[in-house]
Amino acid sequence: MAASMLAAGEVLGAPHAATGVERPVEVGTYLEAAKGIEGFYEFVPSSQETPAIRAGTIGKYKFAMPGTWVRRTVANILSGNYCQPRCDEPWTEVLFQGPKEGSLQVIVSPLNKLSRRSLEKNESIDAVGTLDGIINALGPNITGNTIEEEEVTVAEAKTIDGVTYYWYVLDTPYAKTGQHQVASIAAKDNAVFVLAVSATNKQWAQNEDKLLTIQKSFRV
């Protein structure tokens, strides 16, 4: 906490190889199968995939999702297209949606929104803020509302390949995105990355394991 400011549409698919036109197709038809996760496919953005990656603001990230999911359009005003490479506010990188399971978004926040200093080599999200502080700061970007303490049902830190991830499960009855949320949050270079998956009560009851698998597949 000492080093931190925290107390706290249209459906798209794969670009056509020749024209760059987006097609509303399932990700399982164009992404590679995720290793060790049957029925899941891994998304890694290309070097021209999003405004932030094109500008060199952030590096690549990856996650896996069921093959039946499809990509959705990120509105230009939310994509950071107008402010890269020096955005002052969080932006949305990508959106995907499942036919029955829920939806996901990857959000990126400039590090200076959350911390007074840059990350040192090998530092992770735990150098930016606590589990409570990070979800309090970024929760509204996930749900559209502030996060109450009782809405955080799981909050844990996991270190994978030298990078610390904060994993959350939220029960948010007033969220604009759905009552149930799972999130994986990590920091790298000058950015904080959020993968958030949202679901209704029915979707959560039937697909909790799948949604947690997406959460735990996120890497930066």
C-alpha cells in the first residue's frame, strides 16, 4: 500500500485472410486449440489487433475460451483508439460472448491510475495494491457499479511463471453485466490487465466450471 494510491452489438469473428473483413464465426473455427483444456481455444492478439497493441502501449496477453464463443465489436470510444499511446483512463481491449455461458472482456488500466511508481523488474500486481484495494479500484470497470465488501466471495493471489494474478469471484446483484463475475487481474510494465467474465444466475449455475477455466487461463 505504501507505493500505491489505493486505499483501495455487433458480433465479430475471424478476419478474412485476404480482405480483413470480420466474420461472425465461432472461435473454434480459427483459433488454435488450448493445450490441456479440452474444447477450449486460445486467443492471442496479433501485433495489429487493438489500438493499444498497435501503439506499443502494452504487450500481448492470452486466454482460452470454449470453441462456440464469438467475438463482439468494441465501440471506438471504449477501445482507447483516440488516446493511445497515452490514455489516462482504462480502455476495453476485446469482447467475446458465448451462446449460453456468458461474456468476457479484457480491460487495461494505465498503471499510473493505481500506483505512484513504475513496476520494477519481476514485480507484479501485489506491488500495485492489495487484493481488496485492486478490486475496489477496478470493480466499477467490470460491473458498472462500485463493489461492496460482501459481494467479493473469493479473492486470492496466485503466482504463475513468476507473475502474480489476483483471482476474484463476485456476486453482484446490481451489476449491469450480470449477477456473477469472475476476474483475473495482473500488472505488467506500465499497465494493469483485467480479464472479466460475466454471467446471469442461470448461466452461472450451468457453466461455473467453464467460466472459472477461462479466468484461470489468463496470462500476460
